[in-house]
Amino acid sequence: MNLNSTLKITLLIFFASFLFHCSGDDSATGNDNPIIDNLSQGVGMFEFAYDPMGFNKTLKVYYYIPENKTAETPILFVFHGAGRNARDYRNAMQSKADQFGFIVITPEFSIQNFPSGDQYNLGNVFVDGDNPSPSTLNSEREWTYSIIEPLFDYVKIQINNSNATYDVFGHSAGAQFAHRFLMFKPNARVNKAVISASGWYTFPNTSIDFPYGFKDSPLENLNLSSMFSKQIYVQVGANDNNPNESGLRRNEMADAQGTNRKDRAINFYQFSEQLAQTNSLNFNWNFDIIENTDHNYIPASQNGADLIYN
């Protein structure tokens, strides 16, 4: 990391800390602590300034910290689905956080500040992610994916955490965000990641146009060796196979991946595995089917925690 990059991160953390404040909506529940610091335990929510252009927007971040946390307690970033229900996703991880001893950090990508899949699922890489062009490619500092690393640094400072890496769990729309985050931010300090029941995928295929493949996007230059060497779990429910489920994208390009989430997850994993084998690359991914489960974030969260920490 060069001096300019270090300075930018330092300034971002400084302004995030300066703008950090209690949220009236959340504190009204009487349950969530309105701060995060080294004394924090249990549930809470803080606001993080993320706008790199002027620090004039904030992101609600829900968290859970187990009682026996230390400086070495692992940190898990959880990315919610299209319901933008970060608190629910945080709550779904609480029992596992107590069982295995990890901290849950769940940013909420609200409809207000991230109004469509372009800004959330597709990371605001392009103005219109479904119709990308060189002229509509956003600056990297405007990508939604660019929020995560500074947020990790901020959390570490607030709670005096010494970990050099963090883990990732994303379900449904959050899985779309998670797997593209790993692609667009190959140097992110991610240790393990679970991609859970994504509605559709960006395949590591340079002959298919983005967002379904890498063609005509910054991903054309992605180092596949680095991506495939990461410890990634692709998971999906055994019964997540309804081709007519509400919210499931159905078009020619999406259906080429399969007509339901289960088939698309299988095809994404198998394509990636075959590509790694063809290019003699180390492949450190795993695939997991959750038995007796459809498109439900609660068992998906529980299973995801087991994959990472058990």
C-alpha cells in the first residue's frame, strides 16, 4: 500500500469517527446499543460515513459482540438480501456467534442510498450495471464494494481488534454482492467467504458480457489464480429450486446459468472448478447443499457459520 492510499484510509476512518452518532430509530427499540467501542457487548447499531466524495452519507451497521470477545475474536461481515433487513440477518447469526466466538458486522444497504440492484448487487461499478459501457464506468472510489475495507479498519480501531483478515457471508442479493466483491476487490483482506443462494452469478468467463461474465468490464484483467485460491464456499438449499419464485431474475442470460437458484449455484461452482483445472490452477472452493431448506436466510446463516468456524 502506498503513502497516498494509507492517507486516504486514515482520513476516511477519521471522518467516519467524527460523524459517528446514535440513530434515533434504532435506539427506540431499547435493545441495540447505539455505540461500538472496546466495551461493547451484545447487539448494537452505529452509523458509518462512507461517501468518499464529501463524507455526507452514512451507512447503518448492525453488530453483535459475544461476551468473551478478545482482540483476536474473528470478525464476520454479513451481507443481507433484497429485503435490506440487516438487523434480521445480524440476529440470525447471534447464536452461532456465541457458539463459535465471532463478531457479526452487518451493514445495511438501504433503498434510500442504494436504490437498485445496480448500487447493491452490482456494486455501483457502472451507472447501469445491466448495460455497462466504458463511458458509464464509475470511479473505483464510488463503488459500493469500496466501503467494506475502510469499514473493517474502522471496526478494528473502535474495538481494539488485532485481526488482519475478516470473513464474509452473503445470502441471496447479499451473495450477489459478496461474490462480485471478491472479484472486484481481489486484494480485500478476506479469509473465508460463503456465497449463499445467489439469484444469478457473474461467471469467470471473458467471452460473456458483464454482468453475466467478465467481458467489457474491469474483471477482464482479474488474476484467476488469486480468486480460485481463496477459501470460498458456495452453498444453496436443497429445495431452493423454484423457477417461478418472486424476485428470481428470468431472462435469456440468467437462464443460461439454470432456471432456479440451486441449478445456478451448481453450474457456477462446476464452471469455476473446470476452469481452474483447465488452467492448472489451485482450486480452494467447496460446494455445500443444505438439506431440507429452501430460500431461507436463517438456516442458510446457521450453515454458513458452521462452514466458516466449525
